Amino acid sequence: MAPVCPLPASSTDPAFPRALDADLIAALVRDRLGDGSIPVRVAADYVRWKDRDGSIIGWRATVGADALQTYVTVRTAPLERLQDEASKLEHREEDYDGLKSFVLVPEHGLLLVAFPLDRQMSDLRRMVRASKVRTVVQENNPALIPDGMRFSKSKSSWTLVRYKPERRAVIRWDLGFKNDARQSMRTTTWMRVVAEAMPARLALAQAAARCGIRVPQLLAAPHDRLILETHLEGKPWDPCQRAEGAAVAA
């Protein structure tokens, strides 16, 4: 067993180093989430350590011969808590990219949850489905659909840009449209899904814009934990450039 990062000196949970073992996690994804036949590679992405209170380790996973990119969240906690969590997820079980949604591994004290299932962000598994995204766009900002065109699921695609399990995710959607003349076009939008509402986000963006910082425009806010924003060309703002920070903070 070789953890991918040093363990805290006060770590006492025996499941935590197992959750950080890339070989073990790859095998569990292959054999317990998958059917045992698909090749799997994993790379550690995120660690939230709370020792015996329960930790979360995020793994980016590459699955199958087609190298599908996905994500697996590994939870540690006392076994009775993991069993309770697994029971709450049973009604949301479904296959996605050849993997089951979750699996409890009691012998290792681990609960594996496959993307896009997330305990705290129920919208996440809907926002990677083109049919659901089409509905969100049509109901919240139909102006995104060019005149004379209709949404095309086959010409639309998404990429998971950032993900902190059970906290927030950013998904880039390249929305595809077509018409009866076989013409097509695409436009990019960004979806932010969060576990807790961000009521100050719009005010922060407006303050940043007034200071000359280029920020995405709000396209829609279907509810307080899901927002759609425009694409922003260029490099991200460097947080080390602090000249604008005081005005934005105010």
C-alpha cells in the first residue's frame, strides 16, 4: 500500500490510507463499480481529511479502451455511517459510462461514488445530460437558442472543468444547434453547481466588472445553487495581482 500523499501525523483512521492507495482504488473501480473487464487508471485530485469523522478523496479516472474521463469520490467514515449513506443512495443507482453509481466496500471501510452522482448536489447528474440542459436553457434563457435553430443533443458536448466533491462543480457545455437546412453552430456556456447557495456571487461579479476586471455574464440562475454564465476568452485573472482586491472586497 502506497498512499499518494503523506498522511497527517495524527491520522488514526485505518481506512484513510486505503482511500489514498491508487492501486487499490483502481482495482475497486474496475471490479466493484465496473464489471472487472474494463481497464482503469486513476489520478488523485482532491483530499479533505477529517480523520474518523469521515474524509473525502477525489480521483479522476480514465475508464475503458476509449479512455472515457470520469471521477470517483471515495468516502471514509465509521462503517454504520457508510451503510446509512449507501442506503440513502439506493434509489439513485444507475449505470453511467459503464460504472455503477456507487458501491460500499465494508472490508476496506470505503464508500465509492461515481460521477455524476453526488450526495450534496442532486443537480449534478442532471446537468451532464443534454436533454436536461436543453430544458434548462429553454425555460430560463431561450435567447441562447439562435433564431430558426433548435437544440441538438448530438452536436452538444460537455467537459468537467473543476470539481470539489459535495461542494461545487464547474461544467463547460458546448451547446450545439441545427436547422432544417443542415446548418449548425455551437455556443459555449459554463454551469456552476454548488452545494450551498452563493447569493453574493452576482454582487461580487458586478464589483469586479466596475474595477475593470473581465468577468463572465450571468445567463440564468434556475435556482440559488445552479447558475449559467458566458464563456470568457483569455487567461484567468491572476489572484496575485492585488491592486483591484480592496475595491472588490469592499
